[in-house]
Amino acid sequence: MPTEVLARRLDELSQAVTEGKDAVAREFTMRIPAEMDRDADLVLHAAAARLREFMAAERMPKIV
């Protein structure tokens, strides 16, 4: 998934956390079939993998 799409969805998930239970229930869902750019678990996993890729390529300082 493109980094811009990933970043936008992370922003949406972050916003949902600040809006309360209903927003979290609406945004933190898992669909069948899975939607790679929508399902919160897949988006968070993709973000973690992207950070690991950046760190491995030393484009970003390693987190200690």
C-alpha cells in the first residue's frame, strides 16, 4: 500500500481513538474479505512493517 494511503488511514484511526467508543467500534473493524487499506489490524501491521523496512535501510535512526 502506498505510504500516503497508509499515513492517511493511521490518521483516521488515531482520530477515532480520540472520539470515543462509537468511533472506535466503527473504525477498528475487520472485514471479510479483508481490505488491506481499511482494516485496522492490517493497517497497523503494514505500518509496523514499513517502519522496520525504513530502519533496515537506515533511512531512519534505530529506535532503542
